[in-house]
Amino acid sequence: MVLIPFQDLSRGTWVDENALQPAQVTTYWSWDDVHAADNYLAQIEDLYARNATNIEKAGYIEEQFISLGLNTGVQPYKLTSSVGSTLGANAYGVYPVPRASGAEAIVISASWVSRTDEGAGTPNMRGVATVLALARYLKKYSLWAKDLIFVVNDGHVDGMHAWLNAYHGIEQPNLQTKPLKHVSGVIWTALCIDYPGHSFSHLGIFYEGLNGRLPNQDLMNSVVRIAGTTGVPTILYDNIESSASYTVPNWLANLPLLGKWTKHWMFKNYLFRASNVKRHVQYEGLNRGSGVHGLFHKFRIDAITLFGVPSMGPHGFHSLGQVIESSLRTMNNLLERLHASFFFYILTSVTTFVNFGGYLASAILVSVSMIFGGLRLWVIAGWQRTMVVRVIPDENDTKEEVPKKEWPTAIPMTVWRRRDRPVIQVLAIMLVTHVIGYLVFLLVTAPFFFRKTPALSGLFTRLAMLPFLALHPFTRQYLTACPSHSYYPKKSAPQAPLHLILKAFNLYISSIVISITSVLNFSLAAGLAVLLGLPLTFTGTTAQPLRYLLVLAVSPMGILSVASHVFGEQEVVRVLTRTCICPLPSKDCSSV
């Protein structure tokens, strides 16, 4: 896995779909449209200055869409989760193009809250103004083959979650909303605009979706090429450093063995690519989307977020409008859904990637090694090595007493004896631990959990100790038909140690989970390989308390317990509530 960021394993990106033809059109976005965007921005700033409510902001967007002749609607919603209730209102406008049947559509969206600091609350005023200016500009032309849908969603991701569910007719118990007044056809692609600063220096590409879903790579490759011809530099995420100018961390530069190598361009190039891979693994491994676009992927809609990295220049509405117009014209050329390029990949830079076959083997090798390790323990547990003495009688041996030098010959020998494996006990222990884990999950997703956290000091530590109940002899005695040796006499046949079978079964299950998950979500599989593979490897085959504590420390509740002691329980809860980007009852929610 450490080799994934190496440049030699990466390939250059290209556009597979011939129909796209990126950067092959003449754009007509002009300074008049920039002036219109500035006017919209001034009115939006006035809304924020007088602290307008969500309904007032949605009403303003509705008025502007109506004045442009769009089919407009406002969608109020109430979203209830374990964190609390969220009230909001989305505004949207549908432009049914005159030259098409309305069977397909493209979405251009912006949220009121930017993804800056993972949606911490920075307003996305220029992103909303860009959507309004695009709606005013794009409806002037009759070249569109797909309907255009303009959405300004409330909040960061909660509003788009409510709008997409309503658009596709999905009912959710904790989501209260009404059906949309106006809809169009099947949405093929979507662009989410995030422009929080006064101007921007680079255009960041965010592409990760929920549960490891990724958009077709042709969409990103097209936008990158279009931005390049427009003169706008593109980057992955908001990482404005390049491989040549990457800043090596001080702790790494001060290492005695690596000090001189940290200045080498290959080392900086590796760290630059590794930082992009790390960011990708963080989003994908936690089953989080890197922006509003991540909600589209579960409906088989290819979507990305264009993030204007805040700066004092040199780009603004003019450059962004040209990039978006040309990108929409490219999407308009599609005759079918994007399918020719990759859906499984890791971008090491904005123009290079590692394909599916290049990184999958690293997780599969760990999985295979774990399954063989489990089989080895299964064999060891089934046999016991003992030393016996074999007596070879002398040919002249009689019942009469013979001198000592003529006694029979004794030869030590190794004998393997079969042992019983306590499978029933191990299965019962695993069942109890899984039930405890499920109960803990119900607890942390209950509405009162996050609200009562200040009174639950040390809760994560207490929850982390619950699995030890399954290892207690009394628990094993009453849960299994095969009682514990601590309270019953030994059988005639020897029995294998319990911890050997338990570790073997854990290796089996871990191997199966990692191998299956690696196909769908490699980052999650890689994380499981580290969190499960390393502790189970270092625990050995002997029962030692320190090794048990190591396994406990890397368990989910163990990690939360350690984090709560290091960073504080309030900070851990804050991260957990921010990680869950959609309500817990939803089947596509990222796991807490």
C-alpha cells in the first residue's frame, strides 16, 4: 500500500468517450454576464446583512428564477437525526429546453454553505450568484439537448439530500417534505459550484461520494482539459502545492536517515502524491462524500464539485463561467450515460491515476495472508506435540534380573496427539461480541446520545470493556453447551486453547470482509487491513494480557476511547456528528 503513490505506478488520464469532445466549442460567457453575477452577489450579501431566514433566502431565489421564466418551486423540509432536527428550504428552477423531449437533464447546483472546513458554515454567496447568472445566460440559447435544472440547496448537504430524495420519489421516515412541483427527466450529470472567496487562484476538483462511490473519470478529465484551455489551473481538492514545491514536514526533514533525501525531487513528488492519496482514503474510508456532489452518486448520477480556492486573484466570475459553460456544452454532447472510462481509481494528481488493478492487489494480499494464518492456527489447535519414551526390549531379556548395563534401550520420541477444538464456545463468544456491538450502535445512534454526552464522561472507555464479558468463564459456561474448564473437570481427550480458535475465526472473518470490501471500497478495506491485520498478527499464539489490550485499543470503541482521552470527548462527538453527512436511518448514510 505504501507503493501506491509512486509515480511509476500511475498513468496519465485521458478522455475515453468520443462524444464528449471537451474544449472544442466557442464559449460566449462575457463581461456582461459577470456584471449580472455581481448584481446578484450584491443582493445576496444584503440578505446576509439583514440576517434573512432560510425561507426568505429561498423566496429570493424563487423570485429570480420566475423572472427568468423557469419552472420554479420551493421545497421546505425537516430532517431529524441523532444530532437533532434541521429545518430548511431549497429553491430550484427547471428549464425545459425546446429542442428535446425532456428525457434527460443536467443539474447545476450550489449550496448556501460552502464545503470549506468540511461544511463548517462559511457562506457560499458567490457560488449561489454564479448559479443565478448561469440560469440567466444559458436559457438564451437553443442548442441544449437536455433539460437544465438549477438548484440552490439549504445548508451544506442536508438540503440536497432532501431535494434528491423528493426528485426520485424516495420516502424517508425522518425526512418531512412535500413532492416537487416541477421535475424533469433522468439526471445524467451534475456540477456543484463552491466559490466562497472574493476570487480564486486554482479550481479544486472534489469527486468522492458516499460509501466509496466515484463518478466516471471522463467527467473530471473533461473539466480539467477545459479549464486548462481556459487558463485556469486545476488541482485535487484544495492542495495548491505542486510536486516540485511540496513542503516536507519538519519532523520528517529532521530525521537523521532521511534528512538529505527530503530535498530530492522524487521524495517531494512521492509526498505530494501521498497527500492526495491520504485525502482520498480519508473520504472514502469513512464512507463520506467530499462535498454535495457525493449525494448524487447513489442515484447513478456522475457529479463533481468545482471549488474555487480562495485567493486574491487572478480568477473570478469570468473564468469560472467560461469553464462551466464549456463543461455543460461537453455534457450536452452525450448520447448515453458515461460508461467508457473508469469507475474505480485513485487519483494521485489531477492528471494521473492508479487504476483498479494497480492498487487492489495490496489489500487482497493482506486478505490472503490472513486466511492462511487462520488455517495455520486451526491446524496447530487440532494437534498437540508431546514427548514419549519408547522402550526397546533386549533380545535376551528375561524375567531374571540382569546387570544394569544390559537394561532395555529407551528412545525419546515426538508424538502428535489430536485435540478437541472448542468451536461452540468460540462461536458463542463471537455472537455475544457482535450483539454487544449492535447494541452499542443503537446507543450511539439514539437521539438522546449526543445531547447527553456531557453527562456521559468516560462512556467510550466503559463501552470498550464490554467485549471482555464474553471472555468471562461464567459467560462461556451459560452460553455454550461445552462448559469452561475452570469449573468442570478435564476430559480424557485434551482440548485446544480457546484463544487459538478465537484468533483463527477472527482471521477468517477479517479476511472475508477485507477481500469483499476491497472490490467496492478499497480505502475502507485498506483501513480494515491495518486495524485488523496488524493486531491479529502481533498477538501471537499465546494468551498474554498486553496482546489482548493491543487488540482492544484498535477496536472501534477502543479507538474512540483513546481519542476521547487525547482530544476530549466533546471533540470526538463533534467529529462524529460532522462525519455523518446524512441522517442515520437512511440506507446510504456514512457509518458512525
